[in-house]
Amino acid sequence: MKLIADGKAGLLYAGDRTIPCSIGKSGLIAAADKKEGDGASPIGVWPLRGVLLRPDRVTVTLPAGLQLPWRWIRLDDGWSDGAEDPAYNCPVRHPHGFSAERLWRDDGLYDVVVVLGYNDTPPMPGAGSAIFLHCRRGEAATEGCIAIAKEALVELLPSLVPDDAVEIR
């Protein structure tokens, strides 16, 4: 299934479902112009790489039929956002010698994360990192990701397969 994140409408289209979504606080940007920390969501089609789940906030029973590769988030998991880091835009473990955001968060945004294949083959330092489909908090904008309600994201997971992608437009 191809997901479509319509940034102007604030909607994620998933098959026959229409789900309210948030995008980056700075709006949409051409992928070629994306920069680390700009708060914009990169326009383009990005493959779904896998799922990260926080074990204490996702039911013990995984969504039935989960087909994407997945793993549990650990307390020390991070994602490198330091442009000088050789592991830029890759998962890392804390403590980490470069800038890296923590995936184990108190605010619930990363309880369920679908990792998008943005700037990852290979990562270009400074071109943006950690572009995810993750849980939404109210209607708050993101730092460049796509966010939907946690319940909607959990419900969507079983319909996603390894060849799927999300188009941000």
C-alpha cells in the first residue's frame, strides 16, 4: 500500500482510510533542500524500513499480522542527528559521542515508530535525519516527521508490508 501524506490538507491517506496527520512545523520542503533541524517534512516517496515499538506502552500482543521488520525500543536507543557523526541518520546507543535524539521518550511520540527510508542510502551529513511516521500529540506539528494518532498507527501496522512507501506531498 502506498501511503500519501498530504501536508497541506493535514491528512494521511492509507487505502480507503483518511487519517488526520501532522507534518513538520516549517511545512514541506523539496528533499534536495532539506537541512538538519529545519523543521520541514521532505517532499518525495520514502520506503517503509521497519517498526520500533516501546514495550511498556504497546500491548504485549503485537498487532496481528505485523509484516514489517520490527523490534522493541530499549532505554538507551537513540538516532544520530549529528552531521559530523559517522553514524549520521542511523540508530545508535546512548551514551553516544555525537548528537543523537533519544527514542525512549516520556511524551509518547515514539511509542510506535515507522522508520522511513529518507536520506539513508547512503546518509548525506546535514541533509536531515530521523524522518519517521510516529504517534501524534494533539494537533502539534513535528520536527519534520509525519504523525498520526497512536491508535490509528497501531491499527494501520498490519496492513503495511516491506515494499510499501509513504509519499509526502
